Amino acid sequence: MCYLSRASADVEVWCSKADANEWHTPGWHTRLDGNYGARSTVVFYDWLVQVDNSRDQVVLRGAA
């Protein structure tokens, strides 16, 4: 069975939430809303582990 949705997702890794907020301005939301006809939302997640398959690496946040 196939379900169609008007949702899309993107994963971005930022050094800080402040850096992400500098990019995702009210103007950014307005531009996306106009382009796609739906209200854009940004959800922040705190991650502990990042897997980089292209480098065959696992990054643990806070590890030296």
C-alpha cells in the first residue's frame, strides 16, 4: 500500500542551535511557505551519536 504525504524532511547538523536559528529566519519560513504552499516547521533534536558512512566513522558528542 502506498500513502502520499505533503510532508518532506531534511536533516541538518549545526554547531549550535543559535547557528541554526540564524539560518531559519522568518524570511526563510515565508519563502518556503510561498514555494510549497504549506507552513514550514523546524524541529530540533539533540543527538548523542552521528554515523558518517562516507568516512566509516562514528562520532560521539562530547568525546575528545
